[in-house]
Amino acid sequence: MSASASFPSQSPLPEPEAEAPAALDVAGAATSSPDVVLDVRGLKTYFYTYDGVVRALDGVNLKIRRGETLGLVGETGCGKSVTAFSITRLIPDPPGRIMEGRVLLRGSDLLWGLDKEARFKEVGKTGRYKIRRSYRRIQEAQRRMMAVRGSLISTIFQEPMLALNPVFRVWDQIGESLTLHRLPPTIDAMLAASTAAPELPEAVDRLVDAALHKDLPRIRAVSKEIGQLTGLPSLATEMFYAVRNPNLVGTEAIGREVQRCLRRVPLSGLQRSYLQRRRRIAELDQTLRRIYMTEMKEGKPDRRGRGFARARRRAVELGSLGYRLPGIRRHVKRPLDSELFWQAVGLLESVSIASPAQVASSYPHELSGGMLQRVMIAMALASDPEILIADEPTTALDVTIQAQILELMRALKSRVGTAILLITHDLGVIAEVADRVSVMYAGRMIETAPVRELFANPLHPYTQGLLASIPRVDDPNKKLESIPGSVPNLISPPPGCRFHPRCPHAMPICKEQVPPTTVEAPSHTVACFLYHGVEDRN
Amino acid sequence: MQLWVYVVRRLLLLIPILIGVLTILFGIISALPLTDRIAAELGTGHGGRPITPQIPCTNTTASAPIPSVSSNTSLTTPASTSALCTNPDWQPALDKLGFNLPIPVQWAIYVYNGLTFNWGHTAPGSFMSNLIGEEGKSLPVTTVLSWYLPFTIQLALLSLLFILVLSIPLGNYSAVFRNRPLDQGTRIMSFSGYALASFLLASLVLIAAVELLGGATATVCGSSVFNLVYGSWPFQLSTCYPVTSYPWVGTHVFAPTSPTGFPIVDSLIHGQWSLALSVFSRLILPALSIAYLSVAGILRYVRNSMLEVMNQDYIRTARAKGVPESSVIRKHAGRNSLTVTVAVLGLTFAAFIGGFPVIEEVFGLDGIGKVLIWSILPNYDYGMIFGTTILFTIIVVVANVMVDVIQAYLDPRIRLG
Amino acid sequence: MATNGGDEPPILLAVRNLRKYFPVRGGLLSTHIGDVHAVDGISFDVRAGRTVGLVGESGCGKTTTGRVVLRLIEPSSGHVFYRPSAEQFDRLNQLYADLDVAARSGGNGASAPAGVLRELDQIATKSSIFRKRRSQMRTLRGKMQIVFQDPFSSLSPRLTIREIVREPLEIHKAGTRAERNQRVQDLMTSVGLNPEHLWRFPHEFSGGQRQRIGIARALALRPDFVVLDEPTSALDVSVQAQILNILKRLQQEENLAYLFISHHLSVVRAMAHDVVVMYLGQVVERAPTEELFTRPLHPYTQALLASIPIPDPTVKRERIVLSGEVPSPVAPPSGCRFHTRCPAVMPVCRRVEPRLQPSPQHPGHFVSCHLYHTPDEPADAPLGSGALAVPPAAS
Amino acid sequence: MASSNGEGSALPARGRRPNPRLDQMKRTWYLLRKNTLAMIGVGLLVFFAVLFVASFFYHASATTMTQYCGTYYSGYQFYPTSVCQNPICTYPPGSLPPVANCYLTDPNNPSFVAPTFSLSPFHLGPLPFGSLSTDPGAPVFYNMFDGIVKGSEWSITISVAIVAVGASVGLLLGATAGVSGGLVDEAIMRTTDIFLSVPQLLLVLVLIIVLEPVSIFSSLSGRVAVLIIGFSITWWPFYTRIVRSQVVVVREQKYVEAARASGAGTGRILRKHIIPNSLFPVFVQIALDVGSIPLIIGAIIFLGVQVWPTPVFPEWGSLAGASVSSQIVGDLFLGGVTYYPWWQLFFPGITLFLFAISVNFFSDGLRDALDPRLRR
């Protein structure tokens, strides 16, 4: 079985190489194949609750290759979302703690320094633990993750209604992503545009002419041209929506609109100096991020570099205090805000929202779930991430809207080419979007295979049961098989294979030992004693 | 919904609430003996019990339709209202006040008077009149209140500022650093704020200030509790500025009260910086005491709602975007805690404003709270007491409208409902 | 309908022209500014021992329908006839047909013949549940029950399972104390729960177990009609299959009729005998399950079927992705409510509201679409506009 | 109860029927026990409960004003015996007083007795907590210890009565408003809003002032009734609001709908589902209010309203309020200098504080233990 044919760039997946020894050394990751974007090894995440320790993840391994979509399937409480949050360290602490494991993102171990963050002491024999956290180290780790979150790994969440801040407008929230990850080039473009004197009048005339004829493609083309001339692509978006307005009649009105759009290009001295300072701060932030990434790659802290960058940042910030004065603040922020607004509109356009300017200036509660999910996707793509984690992106949506979003994700996949970790409980969604599938059960990865292979030839009894229990809209005569019992309590999970109490093929050994992950077919691995393939040490 | 529609709607709702409040007060005041009511309306008599006797109608002289002061009639023989009302000599007064009309009409008159700021008169025999220096004279309640109101507003604004400055960061960070020393500290502080009576807290603050600051006791000049604890005033008068100048007091150095009526503002307008500073310095301790009492109540809500917000999906989204933690707390969650603070402040505003009489009495500040005490002691001046109550209630109602508008501004979802 | 197939089980419920509007308040003085047309004139029948599936997206009014049918909320208009006799039922159909004709010719219901209305009123007094008095309704409640979607809020957190399941029995004072306890035990075993679970509180159970408890409670009084309001949409697939199998078994054992409300077409296909598809408060299509899934007529149904992801990567289907979103039910679009999103929209759709009519090919298959029926506007034109029909999606 | 009428026949395991409610209580207690502050609160509450019970058996002969005579030994200075006007008892300085309530006092400040903390001749004095002067010039004073012991009786009884009345009215109206909805709801809630916009302290004050001249309220029990009436009228809206906001949440829950679908009437739904599920926040509020009502009574006393027939009354709030009210208490003149007797403020203040904070700690701990969202 080869991987999905829809990806020409994707060669049939290579045989996993035996690289376990290399993976265990301190520096870690350099040896991992260059194709692998994200490599998660032996991830364990526990939650310390009053009732006991919930072993939510118990040694999860997964790999995502460039441009690939990996589907992660499982039932509620199997740990698929915990996996996603553990990768970006978004587990709420307390109660959750990542206990051990490595998350290698292009060779940097995101969990570096984990063992020093907390100490555990069992209270008597109660199964309860006293945790002494080193808040300094945890804070440091969270700062390190700021370098990764959003810029290298973006996340889309399940409930778009809840995932956007209700008190800020949509453009504000997208703009925040943009400021965090794209500020220096934006400011460069703005500064350059304000000094350069391109031959605009001629293009403006053509634009007015096109608008008079209501010739949408031409308006689009000319405004794009103006965008290129000024170096501000957002200006093209702004002009397009300004002159497209059907209420505008006559050259004069259109001309006035165009001039209104152009008015934000020239900047006052105060605005320029403000933008330059913002740029310096953003650059220092990026330096800090680079330092953090190197730290995670090399496994040793660079306190001097960090402190230096942070001190310089603080100095610049201190010098910029004057810009926060009420009147000045409004004046200096205006150009950047409108630039961010129109960039956000451009992003919303790219996720095929019909009236992006209107959506950008609304509050989340004014929009429908499908629309908000598009906004979330636009926000996630604002920084060109290496990996997009989509945590049940369509679960809260209606089927027709789900179809729209899936269509959008497919289109983006072929256009942007980021790797996607798609988490869902819906095998239908997996079958439509994913290239490879991992099945999780009770905190463990039990089967991984290319999507066709998995659906055609499921090996693990749980996967088989799962596939058999889905009612099919296209197959009326299918008898619904159910898996007896329910998902185990992860405070006291069954010993050995966690599926054995529900497994129709349970053997005595299943109760005693944890089944190893074995390779059964090319890139098809399974963790079950029924199979005796080569052990996957990876 | 547009914000302005919401504001207008909220303002319209103000009227029925005011009518309702006046109805309650009408119900209460109806329980008073008729003599006291007449006295309160017209500004006659000494005020209420125990000095004002219950005068049966038959005892009155023909020449004086409403006796202002009367002989020491027995306290123990309350006149029946019916006897009082049938006496023809009382008729002019009763007619004038409308006390002969059916109850609903009386109610309507009361509400109308209330809404048109016609709140009766002070009792000429009361402490208030002595204070004014013109014994035996009666003034409209609204006039007296209008002299003292600016000072109370000043104090209220300063304490609101303290509340916001204290409760938001403390609430936020005690939620963020949950169960760590800062949180435990604020928790203890919040509990003790709940458990301390306002007069005890204020007295303790005052005593502590005198003990610790010593000479800087200009801050407590004129306080009855100070006088009680430290005996007679031991300091030179020149260090003890009365904070306001009212028409009837003429002996001290005053802060001017025109053109705005706000002593600090007026002092500044007149260029008297030191005076403004002195008035301001007198406000700090009382404002802090009031703020402490309110913050104790607010903190718990801010903390709990902050805990809830920090577990919201959109906070996770912000973190997943790469927003620095400080910005997550300040920008994304902070807006919420501001909303909650304002909301809880709105809910507890009645309690907040109800603390003013006590605080003003303890610290010797001349605001409308002090007016209330003057009208309680030594005998009840009903006109003033009810007038003060209406004024306090109006402040609460207006503040609630403002709170709602601010909330609607802060959280666009509220405008929907 | 009653005429085709004499072996059909008797009619249990006949829902006719059911409407439920929720008022919307707003503006300066918070006045009544409109209505949410949650359910807007729907009709269908439920036969004893059969399942009717009610399908639609969120906000289409399916849950409201379920609640109105049980009279948990009062309808704005319309009737639900409980166990009408065969003659009554035939007469009803005739009367409603008359009303329909009158409404179309006259333009509004006021011109309906008084005789028809009077007769309808008589039948309604006899068998419409909305005309029952409180005491009658109470006995009827034992016969009509509901299972809710959310297994977490549907069980009172302060009662033990035993108290929860026993409550309906206590309300109706069914049997002696011992009999009631025996019944509770039996119910627990029949939904596959351990009797020792009786002594626990709901929060100690998983979603699937809670749903079983909900089913046990609904079945305590041996009802003959149960509304299943998205009973499995909060559950995992493996548990969903368990619940569906239990429901199927119980239907056979106790001859239950179900109104199965779901947005999951695949689940409906597995469960229902007849399917009603709703869009914005109205029925767009109604047919026996097999018929509907093999030959969906309405463009909305077709799109709905095509949007369901099929858990099989080898299946390649034509995709119909609907554009846009469901319009607001406060101001539904004029004409056909689906015209704003319809891929096969015609000018007439914007003006004329289609009626639910039997399809020319299959008399039991009702569809409300101008593609299959000439619009009523120019009087009565003969059927035969089938040429306009889009071909049903390949499945 | 159930085993007698054959219920057990349905149960195979008759002997060891589990009691889920007991288990739940045990769990709550366990969580409460882990909370230090809550345990402090529980400890203090137990102490106050004991004090409450004990106060009924404590015959305080000095509960009201007592004649003074003798010599006073204060922390400041020793004064020799001087003229004694109406001696109840005389005895030489340094020896034990012969009868109860015969105290050595300072003739210049006859109404003050400083605390001695010497508990050995407990029933004879000198006063362990000192005295509260009601009038610096008159030979009367208040025995602070008696006041605090007897005060437990009055304070707790009055608070509980007020809260009980307020909570019952609130529960009734709130549940009615929440369940019926529509116009009834609107009417009740608007009335509540109106009451809530009058500052509570002022409303209570005005009510007490107005009810004072009514002759049926002139006796002691009448005064207590005035307090209870005034506070209840002021306090019911809080409970109404809390109950109603809970009820509107609970009534939308599916289990209420399920009960209705089973044919349960409104009464049963209220009794079995809505009220049990919306009662918890009411309990918390009750606990808080029991603590805060003495504080407000104190504030009213402090403002100068005559609540009791005597200027000082054995009630914690009143004692504390009187202690800083220059209208009621006086100073101590010693050697020409005025002193404020600290014990006047300290003992009633600390009692009031401890009572309020114990209730706070307890209710907060209970909320943490019962609310799963806060537990985590």
C-alpha cells in the first residue's frame, strides 16, 4: 500500500530506519530523517487529581512527515487531545504534568529540561502524590514554547464558538497572530511604501476606470498591481473592496475612495519612529526565539544570550513609553492597525469567506460556527506553520458545514503544504482527509498505518471493532457490531494490554505484559500479541 | 443591538425603579405618626422621638395650626391618628400636605415630590439646624444635601479608583498563582475584610494612622472616634483643616466650595495647592478603608471568574498562537476580570455606598453620611433621614446604570440581551 | 397512506400542521419584533412499533418538534392525534386535504369551510393530545416518553440511580413498593446494567451508562412511544452501537414506536423505518428509509447525503458542497426556504413556497420542491415537470 | 424503614446495602479536612456553639448595670480607697471580694474596670474582660465577660432568625419567579431590584427608626421583633435573587424535563428536583449572613440609632458598636490625661471578628469541597 496518490510530492513512505540508539543520546535528534517534521517518542502525561493519578498518556510515539496528514483516531478519553496539547505543552498544570518523553520538532526537543521542573513524592501508599514544582523552570519552559507555538506549530480547536475571545473583534485576534509572527516584514513594507514614490497615478486611473465598468477581474488585477507598486499587498485588498462597492457611482466617488485608501501609506515622523521601535522589539523577540530553539536543540541553556536580548528589549520598551500617552498612542497605532486589518482581510479571503471585510470587523458571537472555524484556520495559517494541529475541527459543526471545512482543508493542504495532525473520532473524516492513521486506545498508540491499508486491513482487534461499529449511510445491510464494555478508568487501567477486558481475542499474556509495537506490513505497525512482526524500536 | 439603544433602554428603566423605591419609602413613612410626617414635610418641630411628643389634635391652640414646639406631653399616650385628623385646626396643614386624600393619591403626590426633588424640610429643632447656626430655621432637605454631596462623590470616586487598582491585579494574580503565597495572602485579606465590621476597621485604621504617623494626624481631624480614643483634640487647630467651607461656619480656614462644589477641584481652581493636597490627604485613609471592605468582596469573584476564564478555550487559543503569558493574563483574561469587577461592584454598590455614613463618622468627614448621623442624633429628623436615603438610593441606581453601560461597552455580548 | 398495505401496524401518532413560534423581543422597549419559526407546519405519522427518523441540521427545529409532540411545550397551532381509529385517521387526511385546497384557493385559512373546521375540532377534542385535560395528560405521559441527547444533564445529580429510575413509577403510583423495586431491577438488567449500580450517583457513570439509565427511566412505565432526541450523538461509536442495539432489541420486545431525532444520517438509516428531513422548521422530504437513501429527491437531502464523510477511503463520490449557512429562522427566506443555498435554484423558488407532495414515481415518497411539482401559482397545472429534476446523486 | 415492608425482597444483597449519601458526606468531610482554613472555621464554630449552649446555663448576675464601690487597681496607677456613696460591699484592698459583683473601681472613673485575666476567683471578679462604660459620669458599667457570654445567645438567635425568615421568603419567591416565569417572574424580580437598590444599612435603619415609636414594639421582645422585621425586609431580596438565578438554570436541565415528561406536577418537580439542586448557594449565603448580621447591627448602634431599651445590650454587634461610639461610651481620666480603655474595643471586636470569620472559613471550605469546578 502506498500513501495517498493525491500527493505527488509524497513518495511512498520510507521504511522506518532503525535509529533507536541515536534517539536515546542526549543531543537527541540530529539523526532523525530530514523528512520527519515532528517526532514524538515515549510521551507520558499524567493528571494528578484528588481521585488519583490519571495516566492519560502512557508512552505515545508518533511521527509526522513533511506535507503529510496524520489522522489520530480514538474514543473520548483515549488521550488524543492530550497528545496534541502535550506536544505544544498546553496541558493545564496543575493538575496535568508531562512526565517523560521527547517531542522533536526539526531536531529541537520541546520537552527539554522536563525532569527538573517538578519532584514527586508519594503520600504514604495512597496513590496520591505531593508535587513540588519549580515554578521558575516551568515559566522558563513556557517561554521556550512561545518560540514554537503559533510560529512552528499552529492549532485549531474543536469548538470555534469558544475558541475565539468574545470581547475582541475578529481582525484584532488575527492581527495579534500577525504581530507576533510577521511584524518585521510588515513594518519594513510600510516604511518602504511611505518613502518610495512609485508611479501610482497611472495605475489609479486604470483602477478607477475598471471600477466604473464594474469589471471585477480587472479591478482585482489593477489593485494587485498597485499593491505590488507600493509594496503593500494589503493595500490591494483594501482597494479591491473599496472600489468594488456597488453603491459607488461616478468617477469622483471612486476616485475619492481610492485616495482614501492611499492616505494611510505616507507616515508621519512620529509614526515612523514608533514603527521602527516596534520593529526592533519584534526583532529582539525573534532573536530570543532563536536562542530558545538553539537551547532546545543543543540541550544546554544560553542564559547570557537570553538575558542580553531581554535587557535590550526592555530598554527599547522603556524608551517607547512616550508612545503610550493617550493622544500619541492613537496617532502612532493607526497605520499599523489598518495594515493589520487589511492583512487579516486578505487571510480571511484565502479561506474563502465571502465578505471578509465585514467578518473581520465583527465580534465572534455575531458569526456562525462554520465561519468561526474558517477564522480559526486563517489565524492558524497567519504564520506559515510547519505543523497544523487540528483538534476535532469539524465535530461541533453540522454535516453540510463540515463538508465545507473539509473541502477547505483539502484545498489548503495542496496549496500550503504544511503537515497536519488531524485529531478526530470520526473515521469518515479520517478516510476523506488523512494520509496516515494512528489509532489510540486508553493512552496508548495501538495501530498506525496508511489510510487505505488501515481501512482495508485493520489488524488490532480494537480497530476492527471500531470499524465494525460505525453505521454506514451507504450500506444499509451492515450489522452493527459493538465492542462490549466501556473505556477503562485511567486511574487504575487494566494491567498489560489495556484493551484486554474488552478484547474478543484476549489471551493470558495480554493481562500480564504490555504488547510491543511490531511492524506487520510496510509502515503498518500494531501493538498486539496476536501479531509477531519485527519489533518497531522507533 | 446598538450600544446607544442599550443605554437609552437602561436609562428608561431607571424611572420605574425610582418610583418603586419611593413607593417603598412611602410605605415606610406611612407608618410614622402623622405629627412627625407633618414636621418632616414642613420643617417644624424638633424632629422625631423622643423630643417630639405625640400631640392629639385637641391639645393644639387655634392660633397655631401646626405647633412647632410643644410642652412635654406624655410619651406614653400616642394619639390616635383619626382623632388627629378630625380636628378642624389641623385641616389646613393636612390639606396642604394632602394627608386627607385617599392613599393612592397620597402615594402619587409622594412619588411626584420625590421625583421632583421636593423632599421635605429639616427640623428646626434638630442638631442639623444647630449646626447651621440658625436655630429654629428650617431648610429644604435637598438644599442641605446639595452642600454635602460633592464631598461624598469625591470620596466615592477615590475609593472606586482604589478598588479598581487593588482588585484587578490581586484577583488576576491570585488566580494565576493559585494556592501559592500570593493567593493565600489575598484570601486571608479577603476573609478579614468580610469579617471586620466597617466601624471597627475604620477605627483601627484611624488608631493605627495616629500611632504610626503621629503628627500627620491632620488626616483625622474632627473625628468622633479620635476624640473618644485620644480625648480632646490635642493638636493645633491650624493643622486641622475642616475640609469644606459651608455658609454657616466661619471660624476656620476652608477649602473654597465654589464654583464646582468639589473642594479639591475648587482649591486647585483658586490656586491653593496646599489646601487641595490637605483635603486629598484627608481622603486617602477613608477611601482606602471603604475600598478594602469592597475589595474583600470583589476579590473572591474576580479570582473565581479568572480561574474559570483561564480554563476557557480562547485562552488556550491565545497561548497556542504564541501570545506571551503576561499578555494572555493582561489582555485576553484581563478584560474579563475587569468586566467581572465592574459587575460585582454594581451588585455590591448598595453595600459600598451604605458604608459611607460609618466611614465619614469615624474619620470626621462632612459628607452626606455625616448628615445622616446628624439627623439621627440626638433626636430623629425624619425629613433629613428619608431625604438622605433617597439620595443614597439614587446614587446606587445611577451607578448601576453606569455599571451596565460600562459592561456593555466592555463585553459586546451583553448588548444582545 | 392508510390505504396502502393492510398489514401495516396501526397509526399511533398523527402529527398535523404543527407549528411552534418563539417570540423574539428587542428594540428600545423590548417589544415583540418577530418570531423564531422553530417548527412551521409539519405533518407526519408514527405507526406502532415503527421508527420515524427526524433528520436535519442544528436549528432546523427537530428537537422542538420532539418536545412539542410530547406536549412538553405547547404548540402555536396544529395537532398531534394519539391513537386515532382507522376511520378517524382517514377522515383526518381527507379534512386536511380539504383545508389545504381551501387555503390554496383562498389564500388564507380564514376562508376554510366552517364544516371542515368543526369536524376537525370534534376529532381533535377526542384524540388530540393538546386538548387533553391535566389528569388525562398525566396518564398519557406514561405512554409517551423521551430520552435526551445529553447524558450529563439528563440525570439529576442529587438522586441515586434507583431513585431516578423509580421516579416515573412513583409519580404514577404503579404497583406496590416491592413491585416497583422489582421493575427497577428488571429495567436495569434489560438495559445491561448491573443492579449494584442502583446505589450510585450519576456522576460515577460514563456517558454510555448514563444513556442506558435514561433509557431505563423512559421505559419504566412501559410506554408505546418514545422520543429519542439524539440519543447517541454525545457518545463514542463503539458505545453508540451498543445503545442502538439495545434500542432495537427493546423495540422488538416491547413493540415501541420511536421518533428518532438525529443529525446523523447514517444512524438514522440504521434505525428508522421512515425518514423525515427537516430544513428551517419545515419538512422538505419524507419517505420510507430505503427509498429516501437510494433515491433522495430534494436537493437538500442530496447534499446532506453527499456531505457525510464515508469511512472508506476507496469510495469516491460526487461531492455536493452547499455554499453558505442556514438562514435565520426569525426571518426565513421567501418562497422555498432552501433557495438561498440550493444548487438547482430556479426563479420560481424565490417566490412560491413549495408544498409537500407525493413524488410522481413513488406515492409514499413526499417531497417539497418545485423541481418535481409545478408551482401552484398559475392555478393547477398537470404534473410532469420531471424534466427539470436533477438526477439523484450517485451513491 | 424500608426493610420492614418487603422492599428487601427485590434485593439480593439485603444486609449490606450501600448508603451513597453517607459516602458523599464522607468525601466532603475528607476534602474539608484537608482545608486548613475550613478546619479553623469548624473549630471556632464548635467553640461558639458550645458558648451558645453554655450561655443558657450561665446566670449572669452582672448582665445589667452594677453598682460600684471600692478601690480600683488599674494598669496605670494605684488609687487608695476614697469616699464610697452607696457601698454594696467593702473589703480591704488586696483581699478577695466577699460577694459576687463587688468590684474595686476607680472613684474618678467609677464605670471602668480593667481586665485582669486572673481567673482564680472566677465568680467573684475582678472582671476577666473588663467593663464597658455606658456613661463616664454615672456609676454604671457593663460587665464585658457577661456581655460576651450572654451575647452569644442574642447574636446567634437574632442572626439565625433573620436569616431563616429572609431565606424562606427568598426561597419561596425566588422559586416561584424562576419556575413560573413570565409576568410573575418579572414582577418579583423588579421588586427585588428595587429593594436591592436601597442601601441595606439605610433601609434597616429607616425601618427600625420608624417602627420604634409603635407601642407594641416598646418592650425588649418588641425591640428584637423590630430588628428581625427590619432585617428580614431588607434581606429577602438577596435570597430571592440567588434562588431565582439558580432555579432558572436548573429548570432548563433535562432531568426536570424528564420528570415533566413522566407526568410529575409542578409541586413534585419543585420539591424533588429544583429546590434540592438550587439550595446549595443559599446555604453558602446563609452562612455568610449569619456572620455579617451582627456586624450590621453594630454599625447601626454606632450610627446612634437606639435599638435596645438600654444604651448597651449584651449582643456582640451592639457591644462592639457601642465601644467606639462617643455617644455611648466614655474615656478614662487618669492623672489628668484621657485614656481610651482598650479592652472596650478589643474584646467585643475580636469576638465579632472571630464569629464572622469562622463562618466565612467554613462556608468557603464547604464550597470548595462541594464545587467540583473549584476543586480540580
